Amino acid sequence: MQIDITSLSPVERQQWLQAAIAPRPVCFASTIDSAGNVNLSPFSFFNMFSTNPAVVIFSPSRRVRDKTTKHTWENVLEVPEVVINICDYDMVQQVSLASCEYPKGVDEFAKAGFTKEAAAIVRPPMVKEAKVKFECKVIETKSLGDTHGAGQLVIAEILHMHVDESILGDDGKIDQRKLHLIARLGGDWYSVINEQNLFKVAKPNVKLGIGMDVLPEAILHSNILTGNNLAQLANVHEMPAVEPSFEDEQLKNIFQYYAINPDEMERELHTYAKKLLDKGLVHEAWQVLLAGDNT
């Protein structure tokens, strides 16, 4: 299926793009106008783009329905400060409620049941219930147009950060398993980050991975190992060698029962290696695969 994005209506374009480009972190922005009226609203067009300086960007886009701008955008043009409150699962329904398009001057803190908390250095209040808060100054605003759904970028520098100690680990840093972040997808769909869906991927560092192009042919063209599995194998820094001291009971069983049929033995070795890779045991998986190559 191919879609000419430029030919879609604003509503259709929004539906396709928001479903495909996801999950998106949520910026729960509190702002204030020059008269002191506070606004609180979530935006999922949001992310971090620099750590030094610490810069984030979010977009209170023009309404798809009628092209009008949102109160958050109008506020930061008057008072270029914002508190970005990070959303977690404990507050997701309240955050959604705050997204209602209340008239200007209506207090979303009260409507959504949140508690105002004075910030340390900026005028807009913080959401007390949020476990992470960023006090920011707006360093630039950029309009991407005046049409339905056009982005209105707020580029902000983080000046001050508040972190609830309940989400810290033993090392004094944020423990991802304790901060159940939420993110937006398409339509009414959200996702939540918790221990059940967290996983680690070994990051390449200054030592380069050997790459898939140098994997042995039998491994590279395996009918069992997936692209993810092959990338795990290719992320080692040098081609592993057989370790005579490596012992594994299941590996012994595979040799014992399938030695007379090379094709079946290769399939069993690759199936076992895949199980090891799915557990993150790359070294062990390599030894299983290399043992098969040496038979």
C-alpha cells in the first residue's frame, strides 16, 4: 500500500502519521500569560534534542478543525517560560482530562484535579503530582505555517529539574523500572513503560561491531535466526573463536541425537542459539554456533 500524504485531508493525514510515528513522549506543559492566567495541557509532539545545552522542543500545533492556535502557544509568546511535567501511568487519565479545550482563563489544574506547586525560578506553576518536572525558558518559537494542524514549535532550555526520590535507584539516578512513563500512539491508544515491556539492547561503543557482512554464510542465511539475532551476533568487537572449555548440556544432547543428520543438527543448533540470544546470552550463542561449524 502506498499513500500520497500530500493528497490527504488534514484529519486523514493526522490519523495516519500519529499511528505510524509512535510511541511519543508526552509534554505536560504549564504556562502563564501576562495577566497571570495559568494553562495546563499535554502535547505528544515532544522530545529532547540536546543535552548541552539541555534543549527540548514541543509543538502545540494549530487545531486541525479550524486552524486556531492553542492557549499554550499564546502564553509562551507573552511569557517565554514553561514547566514541562513528565507524565506517568499514575496520572494518565487526569492528563487526558486536562486536554479538553476549556475556554481561556479556565484553570485546568482544578478541572483535572492537579495541585499547583511553585517553581523555583520560572513563573508557571508545576504539577505537584508529576514525579519529574523541568523548569524551562523559551529560547525560540517557530511557526511551521497557518494551515490546519501546522506545528508551532516551542524550543526551550531546561534550567532546573525536580525528581521525586521514589523513582531513584540505589545509584541515586532515575530507575527506569520505577518511572512508569506513558506515551501516545494513534487515536485513543497509549502505551506504558513498565518492567513487563522493558528490555535492554547492548549499545555499540568506541569499539566497532564486526557487522553482519562478515558473519559465516550458514549463520547469515539461517532460516531460524532473525535480523535482531544476527545483529546481536554482529555487535561483537571481533570474531569469536571456539573455546574448548565451553560446556553446555543441551549442546551435548544436540550432538548426541542429531549428529547423523547435519541439516537437522544445524536447525537444532540455530534454534538453541536463538533461545540464548533472546535471553541476551550472546557469548554462549556464539559458542553453540561455532561448535556446529567445527563438526
